[in-house]
Amino acid sequence: MSLIKLTIKGISYSQTQSGAYALVLSEMEGKRTLPIIIGAFEAQSIAIALEKEIRPPRPLTHDLFKTFSERFHITVKQIIIHKLVDGIFFSSLVCERDGVEEIIDTRTSDAIAIAIRFLAPIYTYENILDKAGIYLKVEEEISIKEILEPETIHVNLEETDSTKHESDFSVFTIKELQQQLNDAVLNEDYETAAKVRDEISKRS
């Protein structure tokens, strides 16, 4: 199965879930986007890596991983978002040392934070984009700077992108969910769009 290259479109603060963010990935040669709900710590780490002018006073966990890997001559060649189950994305780091390739299971948010630091490409499969991709027409680039302000960050180290949150979407019909998905897309509410999409996917 062929891989599809993704790029980071931006990060949007969740309007309904405190401390959560929607990381929006976009296919390089297409119009589909892949919103992924992540925690505040991971969102901050990704944003800091994207903003080259900003340097934390002490290394973040993902910075430490990069330093450790470089010290022992390990490179990250690429990351692959390879599976989607019940709204949870599963990813792998493809690493190499002395010509030997290893594949390491990882959370998607961690994988992307690491990929940015290694300048490694991000890929997914066509079936995942078919299932979870959303066609969005984004007129303005999503701001990532807003999540760097200390007062807007509520870091919860126990929160993971595999945390399941109950929603009220289960009471709606598929037709109603499709309408809510369209409305969320028009309003550029990526976090709600991702949740509605996941509810639709669970019923497929």
C-alpha cells in the first residue's frame, strides 16, 4: 500500500475541551486534512519545534530524545501513521543505526514532535485518509503562536492522545452527524470536526 506524505497545517485550541488541541495535518498533494486531538504538553512541544526562534531554557522530553539519538548515531528516517481504531491513531518511528532499520511504536503526537526535530517526513496510508480525512478550505493559516503563551497552557502530563472522552454525538443520526461535520468544517472548528468524524467512523 502506497504512502501519502503529510505536512503540518497548524494547531488549533480546543473550544470545548480544556487543555486539548487539534493538530491539523494536510496531504502534500491533495485537499484532505487529518485533525488529531492532542494534549497541551504535546501541542506546546510541537509548536516550540516549529517556531525556530524559541528555545526553552531546559531541553523538553522530545529535545532530549533527539540529543540521545544523535549521541548514539540513531537517525529517524520517517514516521508513519499506520492505523486508526475507534478514533485513536497509531504511529511508528522508522529509525536507523549503522544501516540497521528498526520500527518503534509511538503515540502520534510524540511521533510528530520528534519528526519535526529530525526533519523527518510524515506519512499515512490512503485507507486512513479515506476513513478519517476531511476536506477543508482553510483561508488563513492556523496560528501556532497562541499556544506558547504561559497563561493559555494547562499542562496535564497524564493526558495522552489515546484518552477517550465521552461525547453526546451518540444520540444523533448519521445524517445529523454529517450536517454537524459540515458545519464544523465551515467554522474551522477542527476539534469538533474530528470528534464528529470519529463518531461516524465508529458506526461504519
